[in-house]
Amino acid sequence: MSKEVILIVGANGQLGTVLSQKLQQIYGNSHVITSDLFKKNDSEPNFITLDATDFKAVEDVVLKNKITQIYHLAAILSAKGEQNPLATWSLNMKTLFNVLEVSRLHKIQKVFFPSSIAVFGHNIDKENTLQYSNLTPTTVYGMSKVAGENWIHYYYQKYGLDVRSLRYPGVIGYQSLPGGGTTDYAVDIYHKAIINEVFECFLAPKTTLPMMYMDDVIRATIELMEAPKENISVRTSYNIAGISFSPEEIAQSIKEFYPDFKIKYNPDFRQAIADSWPKIINDSEARKDWNWKPAFDLKLMTKTMIKNLK
């Protein structure tokens, strides 16, 4: 029986929903505590209502449940964040500080913090974005992730806290609806395709962005967290890559299954965000340090998404 007891903060989100289930499979339901502001359904085992902006509440959960690892997933995402920048900064940073401080004070063994391709800005090589590229983001969400990367590096250097992180690309999965990100069109498009609706895309047809299918995202996260400590050379956040494609390319892959599928383009404020992000991520450090390799290409992802959504 595993001695680990894992707390997932922000378990209701797109990533948290699937990651919780996978960790429960690996460690057992009794060893994985899920938490968020509200309970999504009554079937969730070991769920705790938790406001992660409340330091004492986070500390109480950690002590009461003898937590050994924390996955901190709570955040306001890129597009939604631009609608209320100050609230986004406040929530994203305060929740992170609470998790880091509780982890430091109570000697949590490992912490996971998700970063994002939103940390990058215009002054990068977009066709081959390297691990140590310049980080000058164009969104408050991206700013909070850059700050977060620096803070987790600080806690590792100063206190020896083992915090690990991935710069997620756009995450695509069938298990939940989009949650307010700029890459969310690549989830919504499949939902529209299977009900034979015209999809209105908020990005231009040739806007290429890095994406990753949910199975690869979950596997990358767990592989990173299970890697030996001495293998982890990046203590800010690892570049991680899966697939890069544009709206017209994903639409074409859907037409292999739904020949009459239609898409129209109506770019909005999210176009400027997407234009500031990389097209192709170089993740050679992740491949070298803990043998990362994605399994899904665009064709396999489309086939899997349609099969599960149907």
C-alpha cells in the first residue's frame, strides 16, 4: 500500500478532473484527496471543499490528512483572465504562495505547479521555442506563470522544496468542457462537429499553436513527478511538446470523419494572445532528463476525441 497521500487543489478543472482519476487508480482512492470551491458530483471520493486563497484552510487540510504531495492546479486561465486582470493576478499568486508556504512549513515531499506556453511573448523563435527563451508574456495569466516559475525555483534553492513544473501547451480532452483558455477552440470544435453544427472559430485559419492530447498531458505530469529527484535539471518549468496545428488543419482532420463539417472564422481578442505564443516547442530537456515522448498525433487525437464524445 502506498504511503503517499496526495492533495489536488483545483480538482474540478479540465486537467484536475482527469488527473484525479488517474492518481486514484495508481495510489488508491483513500490516498488521493481532491479539493475545489464546490463539489461537482456526489460520486467523487475523498472530496474536500477548499478555498485555496485561505492559508489556514489549506494548512488544516494538509495536517488533518497527513498530505505528502500537492498538485496545485487552481488558476484563472488566459482569455478569462484578461477580463479581470487584477483578480486573476491575485488569485493565481495567492493560491500558489499558500501552497508553497504550507509545503515548506510542513515538509511536503513533492509539489506540482502547472506553467504554460503563455509565459512566452513575441521576442522568441516561434518555430523552435527553446527551454531558456525570453519570458515576456502578453497576458496576466502568463505573467502569473512566469512569476510562479521564479517562486518555485526560489523555494527549491532556498528551502530545498521539491517543486516540479511543466509548461503546458493547449490541452485537448473529451472529459470536460473548455475552461476559458485561448486554445479552447480545439476542444469546442469536436463538440460542434458531432452534433453537426457550424463551428465559429475565434482564431484565424492558419494560427498554429502547440497542443497536447489529455492522455499525453496526464502521462507527462505523472512521469515528471515520479522521476528521480537527481534527474530534474529544470527547476523553473519544463518545455513540453505534443502536436502543433492550426484551426484549418484540425478542421481538415475532422472532415475525414464528417465530410460535411463546416467552420467559419471570426477572430476576436484571443487572436492577439495566440499571435504572441510559440508555434513549435523544443522540449529536448524533458526528453533528456526523464525520457518524455508524446504518443498522440493529430490524426489519432481526432479519432479518439470523436469516438469518446459520440
